[in-house]
Amino acid sequence: MRIVKRGIAGTLESSDVMITVSENTKGGIEIDLKSIVEKQFGKQIRTVIREKMEELDVKDALVEVNDKGALDCTIKARLEAAAYRAAGIQHVRWEEK
Amino acid sequence: MIYTSINIKAEERILDLRSISLKSKKDVRIFTEFLNSRDLEMDDDIDYAIVLEENEKIVASGAMSGSVLKCIAVDRNYEGEGYIGKIVTYLLLKAHHENSDHLFLFTKPENEAIFSDLGFYGIAKVDGEAILMENMKNGLADYLEKLSQKKVPGDKIASIVMNCNPFTKGHLFLIEKTAAENDHVHIFLLDENRSLFPADVRMDLVKKGTAHLENVTVHHSGQYVISAATFPSYFLKDSERIIDAHGRMDLTLFRDRIAPALGINRRYVGEEPLCPVTSHYNGLMAEILPSGGIELIVIKRKEQGDGVISASRVRKLIARDDFDAIAELVPPATLHYLKSPQAEPVIKRIKGLNT
């Protein structure tokens, strides 16, 4: 999946996360993380994001994360939505897992 | 009954998010009243406004003007519930859908932490008064990086910020004089498309009109030099207190960030006897710039016939179709443009404003 524009998903409300995925001219996955639980879960959040990007086969992207204490499943869902939007894909066939 | 207070806190409040109709007098009135109760004012240039209401009573508000978030406030009794987050989320997403992702806001320094949590970064601060923030982490840094690529060595590096609406012999005189007195001149041409002449036309005329000067570079002022973000009241008729705060912010940003990127140590400006906003801004320059090692040089305006040459004088002549008089006041490129078909819609608008 190739990132062609800015995609946003999520909100800035408590227990949610706002994620922006955009092109990364420098190449690679760059994560700009801001979290109210960065000290406790910063590493974990980064891992979740890297894994999800790998799963979506996104090689180059700037991922801006403003986390208000979201669970991993929320982070994954928001990231996936933001990535699809950033790739300009509108009709997603959600796979069963 | 120890749980009573907890029950009340846990009770779900039902809030409605709705947009304020700027055409409805009643809506505007209740919106303005709410802002006033939070020590804020309603600006004339708001594109849209939203509120969170409980039982038709406003508990939080927010608005957008171009790329600037405004009127962000919450009722004292509803603080700490994350309503500002709801408001800002909505505004960010709406702006995103309108392809405007680079956003700004002015706020009091004590609110910096709130907006920092919402993903905004401070870029300039006027002590005790206000702070200017943007939502792109490297927004200003990227702009400065681009600017610094055009840095020219020299002892006397001057700058002029101008709008050129349109480019006149008065502007040319100021630029030529500055170019003669300095090693290099950086011109920041205002980008904001709020002037009668479109930004690309103004840029084109300045570039053509100064092509004979080798030590002049014309830059887009971008979002960081007298833009609707750094200096909203330049384009508005705001109260004096707000104009003062905005002017200080713009000049602090120029002194601390823009000027160092290009090694600028002088700022030239035409004398301003007429416009109160510009004349106040010139006064602020004299106060703020020298502490950053930037000398302010005020140049007496060039005169022609019975008065100084000004863009507004040219616009008045355009309204009267007096091209002989215009030819005396503008360089050939500007005259050529004004006589071209491309200028017709602009001339039409000028005439519309003068009748």
C-alpha cells in the first residue's frame, strides 16, 4: 500500500487516539508519538504501529500519533483507517481474523 | 450515602454538537455572549463556528478563520471533561476535509499545555500576553530551512515586507534605495490572498519590476510573516489591544526566527502617515527589532505631483480609468498588466468598491 496523501482517523477524546498518516519523503516508517502514557506504554505503542504497517505492507509513511490512552485494538483500528485514507482507498474489504 | 457525589459525576451528560449559523442574528448573539463570558471576542472573519450545548445552553465553543482556530472556550463548570478535545477534533477534521491541514491558533500563555496536549506546538511568544501555536511539528523549521538556502553573505543584509497591491514606483523607489545601501535585500511579499490584486500577480509584477537589481531576492512571506496566522488583525479592523498583541507576535517571530535564518540585520519601511494599523506596527518595529540586532530604517515616501505615491492612490485612479495619471505612478510592467485583459476582473472589483 502506497501513501499518497494525508489520512486522519480517531479523535482527541479520552481513551481514543488521533492518528495522521502522510507521505514520508525521507523514506521508511517514521513515528511521531505523543501519548499521555508514553512512559508506561510508549515502546508497546510503537511496536503495535510498526506491526500494523508491516501487515498493511506500507513501506514509507510518517505516522503522527496523539494518544489519549487508547487500547491496542483502538490504536490498530485507527491506524488502519488512517492508512487506507492516506492511500486513497475508499472501499475496504475488511478481512476476518 | 457516600456514593452520591460519585453518582452525579458518573451521570452521562447529553451534549449536542452543532454549528452556529452566522446568518442567524440569534445564533450570533448567543455565541458572542458565551465568548464574552469567557473574556473572548467574536471576530468578523470567522468562516464557521461550532458549539457544544446541553439543554440549548452553550458549554463549549470553537471557530475557524482560514487556517486559524479561534474562539476556543469552555464554560467554567464544564472544565476538565475533555470538551475542548471534542471541539478541536471536530475543527481539525473539518479543516482536513477542506484540504487545510496546517493550522494555527493564538492563546494565552497559561493555556499552552492544553493545546500542546492536542498536538499544537508553540512558535512564538509575547511574554505574559499570548502565544502563537501551529499543529505541524516542523512547520516553522521547514520554512526556515528553505529560507536559509537563499542566505547571501554580506555585512549589511536588509529586508522589506510589502504587499504591493499593486506594485508602484513608490515600492520601487524604496527597494532601489535599500538595494543601493546594502549588500543584499530580502523582500517578503505578502502571500495572503486577501488583497484586491491576486498574490501571483503581485509576485510577478514585483519580480519583473526589480529584475534589474542583482542584489534583491523576492520571497513568499508564507504563513510566518504578516499572515492571517501571525497577524490576523492586519486584515481586520480589530480593537487596538488585539492589534498590538498580534503586531508584537509577528515581530517577535521575525526577530527571533526569520531574520537569523537569512542573517538579516536591517529592516526598511516606508513612512506611514495614513493607515493607523500600519503606523502602529511601524512603532512596534522600532520597539521590538533593535533588541535582536536589527536596525529599523524608515524611508520618507516618494512623492509625485501633489502627494506621496501609494497603492491606494493608484487604486483610486484605476476606479476613474485615469491611465495617464497611473502611468506616472507605476513601473512599466504594472501598467502593462493593468491594460491587459487579465486585469479586467480586478479592475471591476476595484470599481465596485469605489462606487
